[in-house]
Amino acid sequence: MLSTGRQWWHQFPAPLRELATVRLVASFGAGGVLYLTPMVFHQADFSASQVGSGLAVAALAGTFGRFASGWLLDLGLTCGLPVLLAGLCGFLGDALLLGAEHQQGYVAGQVLLGLAGGLYWPAVELAVPLCAPPMASARGYALSRTADAGGVAGGTLAGALLAQLGHLRGVYLVDMTAIVALAALLLWRPLPRALQAGRAGVPRVAWGEWLPALLPMLLLSVVATAIPALMQSALPLDLVRGGLERDAQPEAISALLIGVPLALLLLIQWPVGQALARRSVAVGLGLSMVCFSGGTVLLALSALSDQGIVLVVLALMLLALGQAAFLPTSTEAVVELSPEGHGGLAMALFSQCFALSAFGAPLLAGLLLDGQGHGLVLWLLMAVVCGLCLLLIGPIRRRAHVKG
């Protein structure tokens, strides 16, 4: 078994293995912070609206971080520079949240974490096609997303253990430790430089020539990335509060339930991503939206049954499959839809979809949960919107092209 695992790992180019290790470490630290912060501040008697507003402000800060990261990358700088800056912001944000008891400290910490996420994502996503050759970038994204899934699942399960022990805020110490390890890895093995338009035979292409082709993908991504945003913000609160008939769950049980789809995502991300890498990006995007719509329908129905926790588990499994299909496929679609030398801006715009959904979804979810006391309408609304997004698959399929 060990020999088989080593052979599987060494099939990938060394730069891609190093990038996957960076993403694994970063995601391990962030996993508990992303998914369990709502529970931390629920314990501090914050309302759902207060928690949601902090997450929304973090998303707004991430907007600036993403454009800054894209700008630095399109200057031809190393992909590791924005990641190191992200680590600095994340470390400071964790330190603030570790001791925050009031809204001011909570919001300040979330702003720094949002800025860190904004700087981080365009850089590590753009690094994949730079590290993958001679392997196809689609397989590189499958590996990278597998590393992300492994890190997030491990970090969230570690957070669940801390919750069981009564030390839920320890997730911020875990993240701070991971950031130190991340910085050491990047200083030891720097990431490659991004391509710069206008140099080394890479032509400049005007925005108007390539941005319209990217717009349907960006719109679909805003909706799709609302799902993990709601799993981080609304789902923990929905579980601990209960539904119309579904019983409220203890915080430790809720944390374990959230860990179920993350652990499943770890198991299925590579085989799903690998299988979809051989197909048109439209196939993976369509599968993801069907799973997101079905999963949110099940979450809505769970509120109507005293055995609704079974439906919650089934829904989380379906949402995990949707994420496994969407995450590598969507990033590959952005690569296919954007010209070389403009990848930093394209990835920044793609990452902004995460920021927009992370800004709007927690605010909407907080208002609905506080106003109704359950998530029935929220999850039904998401099911309808995800279903309508299937109409965007056709334009994406027609405009995407595989780069040689």
C-alpha cells in the first residue's frame, strides 16, 4: 500500500508536488477557521446577523486582496509573493480572533482573514498550469483540489476534536502554526514566476476580446461558490438551532456533521477530478449544479422531519460530490477561457466570485435564519437558483477551448 501510494505521488512533476504540499498545509490551517468560526462566536452570544456581517466584511476585504494578487502576478512576479503576504495577514487575523469577545475585534480579525484569502487564491490557482507540464493542467487542478480537500477535512476534524475538548478557539492556534510552516515551505522551494503579457512572445490581448467569453463562467461561479460559503456560515447555525421539526444538535455533533462532507470530499476529489479531466468542462459544471440543487432541496426537507438529520447527512454527501466536480473543473474552464499573460487578472476575477458569494450569502442567510428561525426558505431558494444556472452551461461549452 505504501509503495502504491509513493508511485501515485511520484507520477506528478516535482513542482506540482511541491505546490500541492503548500496547498495541503495552508488548507489544514484554514479548515477549522473557515467552518467553525460561526460556532466560536455563537458561543460568545453573537447573533446570526452579527456572525454573517463579519463574514461579509471579510469577503469585501478579499476583493481588494484578489485584485492586488492578480496585479502582482501579471507583472511577472513569483506566485509565492502573494501567498507570503497572505500568510502575514492571516497570522495577524488569527491573533485578533483568538482573543476577540466583542464585535469590533471580531470584524477586525475577519477583515485580515478576508484579505489573506484574497491574496492567496489567485496565486495558488495560477501556479497550477505553471507547475503541471508535461502533465495537462486539468489533472494538475485535480491534484491541487485533492490537497485542498485533504487539508480542509483534516483541519475541520481537528477543530471538531477541539470543540469536544472545550477548546474550540484553538482552531486559530492551529492556523497560526500552519502559516509558519507554509512560509518555511515557500522560502525553501519558491513557486514559479507568472507569465507576463508583452514578454517572451506572450501577446497582449485587450479586455474586450476575452472578458465577454468569461462572463457566463463568472456568473455560474458566483452561485456555485455560495454553497461552501453557506456551509461555513448558515449550516452550522441551522444545525445548532434546529429546524421546524428537526431537533437542535449540540455544537460538537454539528462540527462532526460538517466534517462528514469534508472527509468525503477528500476521498472522492481525486477520482472525480481525474475522471472529469478527460471530458469537456461542461460535463463537470453540469454535474456540480445538479448536485448542488439536489443537496439544498434535501437540506430544506430536513427541517420538516424529526428524523431530518438523516436527510442532512445525505444532503452533505451530495453537496460534497458537487464540490468535487465544480472545484477543479471551474478553474480549468477559466484557464481555457482566458489568454496567456492575463491569467493573474482572470484568476482574480474568478476568485472574486468566491468573494461576492461569501459577501452576499452570509448576509442573506443571517437575515433569513434570524427572521424565520430555520433554513427552509434559504435552502429552497438556493436549490432553484442552482437549477437555473444549468442554462449557462451551453455558452461556456461553446466558448471554452483546450490549450495545448
